[in-house]
Amino acid sequence: MSAKRRRLPDEVRSAAVRAVICLACTLVGLIVAVLASYAHSGALTPALMAMGLGVFGTAWCLLEILISRQIAAQRARGPHSASPMAGGRGPAALPPAQPHTRTPPVRAGHPGAYPYPQAGASGGVPGPGGPGRQPRLPTA
């Protein structure tokens, strides 16, 4: 075996152990339920309920394994990785730089111009004296 397997983090290993124990208890409940049904025993109902709880617990433990693996992987990547998929492959290559082209300003009357006059522009929004009046400056 030439490829080395990395050791699972402790929280993932403990979650996996809990899942195996819960699965074992569920299988024991299944065997007890089958034997109780063959024997027409009164222990069938509690065995079925224990088996149902075991199935729920096993599903819970499997979810715990998935979540703890994600947390361990995120902790291994570090707090400042770019995305959840960014891992131990190194930085991604940046696309080649595009030359920056400056768009010319849009002039009034141009098809792409803003359809309404801008405030503060010449011939813009009329002031309190009407469209053609300029405000008078106080004379001394």
C-alpha cells in the first residue's frame, strides 16, 4: 500500500464511532423484533419502537459525521480562503489583464443620454424664479 491515508480529525473519528455504535444497537433491535414476531411475543412493540429510535439515531449520527467533516476541512483550509471549494491546490491563476478602455461621457441629446435634465447643469432644472431667470445678487 503506497498511498498513505491521512488520519481523520478527532471529532470526525468520535462521530464515526458513535454512528457505528448506534447502527449496532439498531441491528440488535431488528434481530429482537424479528425473533419476537416469530415467537408471537409481547416484546415486539418495544423492540419495534427501539428499532425506530435506532434508525433515527443512526441518521442523526451520519449527519453529525458529515457536518464534523465539513468543519474539520474548513479549519484545515484556514479562515481566509477565497471560497469553500478553495483547498490545498494553491492559488488559482488569474486571467490575463485586459487593457482598460475608458468610456466617453454621454452628452445631452445623445441617444444614450439621461432623458431628464440634471440639477446644476446649464439649462437644467428651473429654479424658483422660472426657467429663464437668474437669481439676483445683493448689491451694496
